[in-house]
Amino acid sequence: MEKIILEGSSPEKALSRLAREGICVFRAKKLKKNQILFRVNEKDAEKVFAIYPNVCYNIPVYGGYTARSAGKTGASALFGRLKARPGIPVGAALLFALCLFADGLVLRIDVTGAEEYRRDVLAALADCGIGRFSRYSDEGARQAAAQVLAIDGVSYCSVKKSGVTVTAEVRVSPFKEPSAQTGDMIAAHSGRIVNMAVLRGTPLKKAGDEVSAGEPLVGGYFTDAEGGRVEVTAIARVTLSCVFEGVIDADSEEAALARGYLQADGEIAERHCERVEGGYLVRLVYTVAETFNF
């Protein structure tokens, strides 16, 4: 609709002329003794201006009334403002698209309730296509929960997503304690040891050592005063600094990094990506904590 100000002597009389012409007037309000503000449909606005043109002097044939626009209202006004500022709808569209994309993106995975099953839970989620920087799916979450529930001693598992965080809640049966891991603690990743916390067992490496996946980190024994070897249940936590480096065939640097992140199952400390022949060379430095009955 369009707002119009009609000006002239006894302007309310001029509205009768508009009614005879079939023009519907809405929300008429007297502003001054010689002014009335009202609204008409946009298709009727030009008729009003034709009947009562806005001139700088009075024309007797029109009875001395003049009409001028006071602006549009409703959807027309909004469309006009958006047309004058094209960046607003474009930004809104981009924000909407970003929200849709981020709604299904996983940036963090938390395991609560039974930390000793963290590695099993992460493996189950990965098998079902859920990891950091991956897309979340309800079907994958249900399959991962079913895999974790199949583990001996697990009585409950729930996988849910809130924002960009996936939370896997695991509960252990009160009638069965999880069995302790036996033997030596073996490295699951290749990298440099940042720190070690050995509560029981014999450290076979120290902070700063380079290790390869499959190497023993902590022995499941200790040596007594006579030099004898006594078997014990090792309890330890080792933090490693690892590196992933490779050429990834991707359409953009962002896509290459996203695929690289899937190979780094720890906290990213450094990242580098550059265009090379065959794709992008991605180098990621990340830290990962490995535990053994810890």
C-alpha cells in the first residue's frame, strides 16, 4: 500500500471524489486543519495523483486539492529497501546457507560415562562415517551406538548431536567391571612423545623420543631388587605429537584440509596447505593421548 497526504480546504470533502471514482481509502487520519493522511492500494495511487496533482499553485478545476506520496508500507516498502541495499538479501542468503551446512557438521566428539571405552567409541563412530569435520547422520549414530552396545560390559550407549558437538554417553553394567588390558602398552600412532604418566609398569620410552606405531611404550612388569621381573597390570597415559603429510586431490584448499583432518584423530596444533602438482600438499601436526588402563 501507499501512504498519501491530501492537502486543501476541508480535505475530507476530497475523499468523496475518490469514493465516486471507486478508490478505497484506508486508515484516514487528519494531520492538520487542511491535511489528511490516508492509505490506498498501490494500483490506485496513480489515480489519486491524477485527480489531485501535486502542483505549486492551485488549479480551479481540481478544487484546490493536492496529493503527494508519504511512502510505501508493508511488503512494497521492504522490497524497496532491499532493492536499494542488495547486500542485505545476499548476506542473508549466505548466512542461511552457512547455517544449513554447519547444522550437520561435526567439529567435536565427547565421550562421557566410561572413558575407558573412548577408543572403542571413536572407532565405532568412524566406521559409521561420523568423525571430526564429517557430516552427521542419525542412521550412522544408531549404527555406532549398536556397535558400542555389543561390547562386553556396556549396558547403555546413546549418540546425540547438539550444535557441532557429538556426545556419546556410555554406561557400564554395574554387575561387571571392564577387564583390564594385559601385557605391554603399545603405541597406536607414530610420533614424538610429549609427556608420559606411568602409574604402574616400566617406562620403555621417555619424553622427546620418536616412536613408531607398534612399538612398546610401557612394559607390563617391574624389576625387583634382585633383578627379577614381576608381571603387573600397566597403567599409563602417553601424549604424542604426530604428523600427517600427503598430497590430496581436491577442488580447493578448504576441501583438501577437510580431508586431511579426517586422517588426524587428535588436536590440531599446526597446519599447512599449498597447491602442488596433483592436488594440494597438506601437512598437519596434531597431538593425541593414548591410555592403557588409565
